[in-house]
Amino acid sequence: MNARMRQAIVTAGVMLLGAGATARAEAWTIMEAKVPVPFVVNGQTFPAGKYMVERESSSVLLIRGEKKNHNAAFIPAVPEAGREPAGYKPTLVLKQHDGQYRLTSVWESPSEGWDVTGR
């Protein structure tokens, strides 16, 4: 299986459980996602599982595990313009690098996303 096909499988495998911009204190919920593979953010390995992604500011996202998964990280990110890879669904984009999947971008809508700068 080539790298492009693996990336497509992982992108397609991130099943979204819900989405929307729900206000909670100062953060905005971008999505709730089920990630099928372990992945790396800011050098920290996160296990496969359910995650909530929130926008803390225009350049910081928060990813945190749900239920018994207590992993969490603030993610430095820059706004990304362009086309979201999964069409009209909020998406986490994971790319394989050196045998590990890394979170590379987060897309809230077809035209609004963030490029993860701390990979």
C-alpha cells in the first residue's frame, strides 16, 4: 500500500461523531472525532480513540481525549485557506512520517482550517 493510499485511508477513517461551533467559556468546539490509529502531536503520542478538538484562539487549538483517555495538548496552528480534504465534514488530517501518524491539519469547514505548526 503506497503512502498516498494510507493517508487517504486514515483521513477517511477519522469518523466524526459531531461538529459545530458550540460556545463553552472561551473555547469553540470544532469537532468530536474517533481516530482509528495512534498519532503524534507536539512530540506526544496519543492512542487511537475519541477526541474533542476546540479552538482556544486564532492560533491555538486544544485536542483532548474523552472518557478514560486523559491525553490532551495545546496545538500551535496557523489558519489555512483552501479546500478541505474530506469535502464538507470537519476533518483531522493525519500523515504518516517515519512510521508514525502525525496530526498535520484540522479542518472545520470546506474553507476554514488550521495547519498544525508543532508536529
